[in-house]
Amino acid sequence: MARIAVIGAGMGAMAAAARLAVAGNRVTVYERTSTYGGALGRYERDGFTFDTGPGLLRLPAVYRDLFLKTGKEPLEDRVELAPTDPASRHLFADGTALSLPNASRAGVVSALDAALGAGAGEKWGDFLGRARDAWDRSRRPLLEEPLWPDWQVLARDPYPAPKQRRLLRSARQASTLAEVGAWELGDDRLATLLSGYALAEGLDPRTAPASAALLPYLEQTFGSWYVRGGMRELARAVYERCLARRVTFVFDADVTGIHEKDGRAAGVELADGTVQEADSVVLAAQPRPGSGPLREREPWQEGDVRPRETPAPGRFTVLLALRGERPADTVHRTVVHSPDPAAEAASVFATRHPAIRPTVTVLRPDDPTTRPDDDHEAVTLTATVAPHGPVDWTDAELRERYADTLTEIAEAAVPGLRERTLWRVVRTPAETAAETGAEGGSVPAPSLAGARAHHLHPGNRTRLPGLYLAGGWAHPGGGLAHAGMSGSLVSGLIVEGDDFRGSQ
């Protein structure tokens, strides 16, 4: 029985802990805060309940597999999952409204033709076909296998961009998601729809590789799912699964260093000066050399994928407690798109000021557990913004002014929103940084092939034997599904060693 120390109690950490415990290891999780779940937080007040992190689950098969492999029990025995249908409603600057069905390619094509005009669906359908090819080519190396030692081969974009022939000029092929939208889709609203998927994941559509086409493909193929009671319930279910497998949790435990012995990781050093020995260590927090557990050394050797030097974008969120019932025909998720996606991207990735008119996602779950009674409604507004640092998100005037902006924009999705508001709570990257430890309150994006491999995350192995990386800041990157897969990959590497070839 090996002793395993896991640093952090986020979803990737707990996924690794549960799998390692089932394999017969003695697992202890050290978490610097007083609770589990990482980004899957919850805010409760006056009978209202809000998620403070992701509001929807995609690729639920990752967590279904976790529950089957760690107890032969369906995930649905522990949480209530419901597909959101329609998956989303989109409001564009020209007044066009579009509702997309959940996990139905044919339905999406029909909806696009009806809302945007004949031919729009065919254009999007052809694009999704190419996105499927990119998925087939990259699914194993980007999601189900440890990062290859020769990861540089992933610098080549798997998206089969068609050649765009031009009169008296050489043919061109899209290499970024913005170019895919501009050159292949033939409609500014389709291009805006596409760029919105990237921005929601913290990716700049102007520089994200064409392989980011995977993002709408995954949603429209595998669907979007809501967990009754909020996403925090998924975290609770995974935590309870860990406890059932006798994983030990130590909360309010600040790990300040990796203990080394005989040239390998041999435990963790805590802020109180004690050392907790272990045979292997899993770092499931942002791997920042020079601080925290990695204060003394980098665990990467020459040629490894390194963590990004600048913080990724974060989320600005407004939690709204509303008077008045939720109408029966309300859509769970509405996206009110910016009238100028390029300017929005520039504000998020290149300036020190938030966008004047950002894209706002409005979540209105049909869930009685989120509100005190049927005469009230809980609504969440979210926009992708620059991280804390480039923008001072502790500035009270800025916070309130920007919350007003999001509320005004969201009126397009929730008429009379301001008049219905009982109270609101504003959350910014500053809160995310304080609660999760992520630099600048950044939210990690999923790994992508292409763009000279600049969108990969550090591999799960490190050059220090016995030290492994899990969670959204490690391969295969951010998002609930990817974090869950990181736990599976780390467990496989520790249990099977060099014989591990990936998840099945």
C-alpha cells in the first residue's frame, strides 16, 4: 500500500484521489481552504443558491466513468443530471434570436436556417463535419493519453481547413478560429457564434488555433447538462465518493513545499513546518515555480511544456435574486453577444480596461432548490474579462459600474430585470484568486493542438520522480471534463507506471 499525498481538493484532485484509493493506496488530500471542490463553489442567501463556478457540465461520460471505476455505481445514483434543451439561446446585435437544440446536429442545422436564412445551416453543418475530423484526430492525445514526450508533433493543427481560392491571388487556409469564422462560415452572426465559444473558455479567437472548432462540436454532439441543486452537488458527490474509499482530507492545510529524498518527491511540507511523508505526490493546484509548493525549483526539464507566463482571463459574475416567478418558456442559458467581438477580445487580452459591451451569458435554471419559492428566481450573469492585476477588480466603483453594464445587457434576455432585482452579489477575478489561489483569478482553458503547441498544458509527469500534476492547469487542461480526465491519467501513471498508455 503506497502513501499518496494530493495537494488541492479540486475536481481533478478528487478524481485522482478516488481512483488511487480504489487501487489500494493510502491517499491524503491537503487543501489550503476549509472546503472541497475548487472552482465549484456555492453562494447561499435568503433561500437563494448560486453556483460561483461553472454552471453546466459537458462530456458527463468522464464522471460517469469515474463513478463506475470507483464503485460500480452510476453517476445518476448520486446526482440528478438533466440535459438543457434548448442547449442555448443566442441574441445578436442586429436583433436576430437563435435557439439551438441540445445534442442534435440536424436540429442545429434547421434552427440556423430558420433564424439566419437558408444556407446558414449547411455552412455550419459542413464546419461541424470538419470539427468532427479534428476531434477524431486529437481525442486520444489531447484527452485520453498522457502528454506525449514528443509533444511538439501537436503543433500541427488537426482541423482540416479547406483552401480558399481567390482570383489572381494564392489560396489561403484558416489557421485561427477567427479566420475560420470569417472565411468559412459566410455570415457575421455565425462568426460571432463561433468566437463566443472560444471566449467563454478564456481563449482569444484571433489567436486560438482552428482546432478550437472542437468547442462547439463537443457541446452540439454530446450536449450540455445541468446538475439539480447546482454544480456544487457534483463536487459533493465526488467528495463523498472519496470518503467512501477512505481518502483522508486535511483542510486549512497550506502546503509550502515538496519534500524530496534520494532524488524524488517524498512528501509535502506544511506551513507549520511539519513534513508529511509520501511515496508519491500529486500537485493539483496551479504549478507556479518560485511560489507555494514549487518555491524552490521547477519540476520541468528542458523541452517540457511550461506553464504560461501571463495569467489567463477570468470571470466577472453577477448573482441576482429576483422577485417574480420564472416564466415557463424560459431558456436555461442565453448568450447576449457583443456587437463588436474583435473589440471585446482586445479588451480581454490586450488592454487594462473591461469591454464596453461584453458578451454576457445568462443562466436561469429551472430548479426549485435555487430559490426560496416559485415567486422568486435566481439568475447568474457572466462575462469573460481580463484577470486581476491588469485590471484592479478590487476597485468598488469599477465593480459596481461593470455589474450595471452586465445587468443592462442582460435585459435583452430577462425583460424588466432591474425592476425585479431584490439584491445582487458581484464576483470578480479578485474573488477567484482569493478562493482558488489561481494567479489573477484566471480560469484555465482546455488544451488544443496547433498554434505551435502554445495551447498545451504541462504534462502529468514531471522530471522529479514521484511528482505528478493534475487539475485544470495540467494536461489536458481546464474545464470539468478535462480536469476529471487529468485525475484518471495521473492515477494510471502512478498505478501502472511506464506501461500506462491512456484511459480506455
